[in-house]
Amino acid sequence: MLRKYEHAESEPSSLTIQRMADVLGFPAPFFYGDTLDEPVREGVSFRSLSSLTERKGDQALASGALALALSDWIEARFELPTPDVPQYEGTNPETAAAAVREAWGLGERPVTNVVHLLEAHGVRVFSLDEGSNLDGFSFWRGEKPFVFLNVGKTVEHSRMDAAHELGHLVLHAHGGPGGREAEREAFAFGAAFLMPKGSIVAKVPQGASLQTLIESKSYWRVSALALARRVYGVGLISEWQYRSICIALSKYGKTNEPEPLRMPETSQVLGKVVQALRAESVSQSSIAADLCIPLDELSKSVFGHMLRSMEGGAESSAAMEPTPEPEHRRQLRIV
């Protein structure tokens, strides 16, 4: 019967709709709403394709569809930065990363906050549920680039994920190589983007030890393993040294990082949107009501900004009236 409902071969009764709403935790009007704009699977950069089941892929696309609905709601009320992501399909990842850095005026200096940098150049950045098995994914929706990041990773891991997804947007906007080759290119781009070769050669000594890398990684705000790979890639350590460092770092495990970064990167755009709406007494419950999507479900896509803003009882659960359409869009400034 579910298959028939999904393919419009049968119409569920109002009682059935309500029972599904109760089980799934979505309001009944959600099932009567307009068809959501779901990301096209072929245009999404999924990683770990060998272990990605169809169900996990569908779950990710569904999360993306909810986030796109929220994005449309926000863009109807706020003027966001215009997308400014260069496209260098078919270009060597190292060359492409250097070109993007030049286009964005970064020079050789480290990227302080990857998420804020992406948003400043028009990338719409949303979060994935911590329970997701995906590191992240990205896609172009018309002329607008989107990136989704897993907030359950270490700060270093998440920053590299963001740079990795930027690589997909730059290198694979209209297809190009897929599977492992696309992932290899995106990883190479991310490493070169966060750790420019010139700064690596200038700051890391030849034959650097593990301790030296641990002490140096905070400059680029990357993991010790990512720095070791980059240093090996530019020829500053031998293969034997690299393997020895990897073995030593494996003792920390996948979820631990020596001298880790403490402050996770979150969306500045979404934070400003929530603050602006609160200042005008626009209830976040009313946003959920407008979209017919539960507030806790929306919060999974916005780095928790919505739920955090509700602490202390500031949010009225009674404010469920849909918000009026704005007469003009307010401009958000990213700093």
C-alpha cells in the first residue's frame, strides 16, 4: 500500500494519513503539501560509495529535500551572498585549489573558518544528523551550490570534509569522473586548499617528526594525519617516515585527535537568520508550521541553531500561525 501511495496508484484515507503522521512524527498537512524538491542522486557527491546502501542514500536525499525547503523559506525573506564558486572541471586539483584561493584573495594564509568562508562566497551550508553515516555531500541546484556536513565528527575532520565538498563543487559541477577517481580528486583539492604547498614548504622542516607535525597542525587547523599526508605528498618526509607516523597516529583511534581543536564550525548565515527572526518575535515554531516540518527535524539541518535558541523558554510553543510573506528581503552580511 505504501508503494501505491508513493506512486499515486491509491489515495490513503484521512485516518491512514493521521496514523502515518503519528508514527513518523510529522504533521498531517506535510503529506498534503507540494512535492518537495529533492536533490538528484546523479548530481550528488556521495562518498564511501561501496558501503552506501540505497536506503542510506535515500535518507540523505530526503534530509536534503527538507533543507532545500527551509533554504527556499529563508531566501524568500533574506538576501544571501551571491554564489561565487569558480568551476575548473578537468583541471588538476592542486592547480584548481590554488586558483580558487587566488580568486578569493586568500594567498597562502590559513583558512580560519571553512564554513564561514564558503558561506561568504554563496555556498548554502547545512548540517547532517550526528547519527548519519555520511561525512558529507554536495551538489549544485541550478546556480546555487549546497554543502551538507556531519556535525558528529572532530573539528579537524569536519573542516577537511568542507574543503573536500568544495572540491566537488569546483571540479565536478557538471559530472566528470565519478566514484573513486572523483573522491581522489576532491580529497587532493581539499588538502591543497587548506594546506597550500608554499606555506607547507616554508613552515615544515625536511624530515619532520610526528611531534613536529602535532605542534604545527594548529596553524592550518587540520588533523595530524592530514598534515602528514600533505607533507609526504610534497616530498618533505620519506615513505618510511610517513608510514611510521601513520602507525603512531593509529593508536589514537578514528575519533580522537592529538591536541584537538575545541570550537566546532557552524553556519553564520543560519545563526544570523535565527537571531533576526527572534528580534522580530517570529516564532521558530511558526517556521516549522509554515513548512509542515517538525522543529527538531529542521534543527538537524541548521547545526542546532533553532533548538539552542529555544533554551530558557524563550520560544512559545503556542505561536503556530504561519509567518506572513515579507515585503522585501533583508540582506545578511557575512564577516
